[in-house]
Amino acid sequence: MPEARSWQVREWLSRGRSQVRNQWRQTTREQRHTARLTAVSATVGLAVAIGSVLVAGPWEAGQRTAERARAAGGPATGGDRPGGDKPAPSASPVLAALGAPTAEPSPDTGEDAVPPPTGAGLADTLEPLLDDPALGDRRSVAVMDVASGRQVFGAKADSAAVPASIIKVATGAAALSALGPDYRIKTTVVEAGKDGIVLVGGGDPTLTARAVKGPDQPASLRKLADDTARALKKRGTRTVRLGYDTSLYSGPKLHPIGVNENIAPVTSLMVDEGRQDNSDHGPAPRAGDPASDAAGSFASMLRDRGIAVTGEPRAQEAGKTPQAVAAVRSQPLSALVERMLTNSDNDLGEALARQTAIAAGQPASFEGGATAVTARLRKLKLPMGGIHIADGSGLDRADRVSAALLAQTLVRSADRDDSALRSVLTGLPVAGFNGTLRTRYAEDSVGRGVVRAKTGTLTGINSLAGTVVDADGRLLVFTFITNGTTDANGAQRALDRMASALANCGCR
């Protein structure tokens, strides 16, 4: 048999791909769903097999723990940003392959690419679902094709509405844009005169007083106490006065919603988000004065390590150029954004808005954070018509965003040439498996394991914003916002059906 020329091989491959694609399009929705589930199962099995032999180690929250370990072991300068030749890596882009160049054509690349869904096809699928009476009387909907960056369906997409917690998508993107995915928040202990030290809050609500294991966990107050006691003993100091500094933040501490189990008083110093139980996410009783409690815990830890603390810790500002005694740093910003989105962490939402404000030279307050986040979104050239950012968490009903804004933010996060915002995608909960979507999407739902989305819920407000791979293999992003709902569970089910419908169609 004569040797086949390269053009002949390309022609055979092209014919084969075309035949497969035509056969796929002729299958029923049920057959497509079965095939997709089979493919997912095969992929998971392959991933498990590969993971068992990779020396790099397991993955956690979108990033290899071995990479995080190397980052934690490297030197850092300046306290806030990793320095030198070994920067702490950001969360690895779990979805990067969907936007990165591939050796073989995919459904949205190459000369035989499957076309994106059409507006008419999506309208046929989504408009009947939008008529569900469980949805409120004010809606904003946008669906975009990631590969082309085009909006393929919209229903009042540019109309601003109350978003609830899906505003965290914008908060995360703004913080990542301003600070970079490798940024870490520092909590320090500094000298304060003779035999005095001050615990200085840097704005890390994930600082924990609990025992931690592993190289890349939240910043540990216990480690800070270890390092502080060691440094004090080295210089011959065994008794100290302890102050605590929360001056990094300004303005009101209480969120406009008031005392609430969904968020602690917003202060630059707290441990475990001011939680009064053993939880690490979701509603919980909160400390009335998280900073004082954190300082009290730190004083007890110092005493346990052989350092006497005279009196009770008191509020005290550190000097302008204090001498550092010890410091701990948070996980990288990419991991904080993931945690914020997966668990809908309101404390982190407000903290990251304030970190964005500090980077912009704005006051670290509700108002300053809102101003800074808005400015970063404008700098990203996102659609800002009618937009009003009031907080970083979405608990404030004064927030107004459009579906178009959040959909375009998600598209920008999938940019193959710029992975700075990627953790906005990798932090989205997976339908039926984790985060705020863990208990949603029944086992027989086509969206289960396929839809990844940030949820939003306030009384009368329900929303969903995320990604989905459609039946033809194209990656879509969507944002559904509805206001004026009277049945929260019914509204959630309606939104989930809409996302599942996107997963189940090619919609042409």
C-alpha cells in the first residue's frame, strides 16, 4: 500500500470527524445525555488512574498541593506579595483546557468546529422556562459563548437588578485584577515600646485559631504565637503587654443588614470569621467584637508558650514604622476567591472588597470597597450601565448589576491568554457535588456535575451565574437574575431547570 500523504490523512480525519458529528446531531437528547455521562465517568476514571501515579500529588481547590507546598517553603518579601524567583502559584486553571490551544480540533476550535447555539434555538429552549410563575416579575438573563465571546441569548440582559450573592463573581474578579492571584494577606506582630507588642490585623478573616495540618492551609494564629514566643525568648523577653491594631479598616463595622449569623462585624482582625462554633462556612453565631476575641486567644497562646501577658489586651495602633516580630500570611488570593465563591463566604466578600480598596488607595470601608470594585470593573471594560455596587458580599439590597456584566466577567475569566481571573471559574460550585449547589440538582438531572454556578438568595431574590458545557461540547456562560420571587425553592428549581436545559441542547 503506497504511503499516504499528509493531505490525504487530513482529509480522512476530516471526513471521520464530520461523520461522528453528524451522527451525534441525529441522536436524541436522552442518547446524548447517556453518552455524556459515560464520557464523564470515563474521564473521572482516567483522572483517578493518573492521579495515583503522579508524584506532583493530589489537587485541592483547583491547585496541586505539591505546588502549594513548594510555594509555602519559598522566601517571601514585603509580606503581601511573594517575592524572588519562586512566586507562590495561583490556583491552577482547572478549566484552562477549555480555552487553551489543543493539538486536535475540539467542538469549538478548528476548521470543523461546531457552530455555537443560535439565539432562536436558545429562545425556543429558555423562553418557555422563563414563563415559570415561580420566577419573579423582574428578570435579567444573558447566555454567552466563551469561544467567540458573543452573547447568544439575552432577556433584558442589560437591565440592572438586585443580584444577591452572585455579585461575588464581580468582587472576586475585581480583587484578582487589582492584586493578582498570588497576593497574600499578612497578619503581623510588631514591637510597641519596651516590653510591648501589638497584633496587627491585615484583613484576613480566614486566620484560624484551630489546629491546621499541611503546607497550604489558612494562616495560623498558633504558628504566629509560636514564632512570636520564640522571637521574644531569643531577645530575653518573658513578659509583655499586648495590644491589637484594627486601624487598617475604617467606617462602620456592622453590615447594613445589622447583626446577622451570615456575617461577622467587619474588622481587619478576627479569627475563624468570628464564628462561635466549630463551623467553617454557612450561618453561625458570631462574636460581637471579633478583634478583641482574637487578641484574647493570642494572649492565651502566648502564655501557653511561656510568655507572660500582663493585663488584658487593649486596642492600640502600631507606630508608622514598627519593628516586626513575627508574621503569617493567608493562602493566595486565588484560593481565597475560590473559597468565597464555593461557600458563598460573606466575610471574605467584604474582606476582598476592602483589599481592592487598599490597592486603589481608597478607604478600607464599605463605601471605599464599593468604589474600588466599581473602578476595577470599569478598567476591565465590562458593561456598567445602571450598575451600583454597595458591598462585596451581595447582602446589601442596594446592589444593582446586570446579567450582561456578570456573564462577561465569567467570559473574561476564561481568557486563554490571561489566567489572572481563572479562579473565578474554578471556585464555582459543581451542581450536586459541592458548595452551595451540593444539595441541588437531583441525581437524574442532566445538569448534575455539568453545571458550575454561583448561587444568590435573599428574600424575594434568586439568581444563578456560571458555566455549562452544552450537548455539542461548547462552553457557555450564563447569568440568571430574578427579583420579586415569592417561593424561594420554586425559583431555585426554575433556575436550575434553565441551566440544565443549556446542558441538554445544541440549541440551533
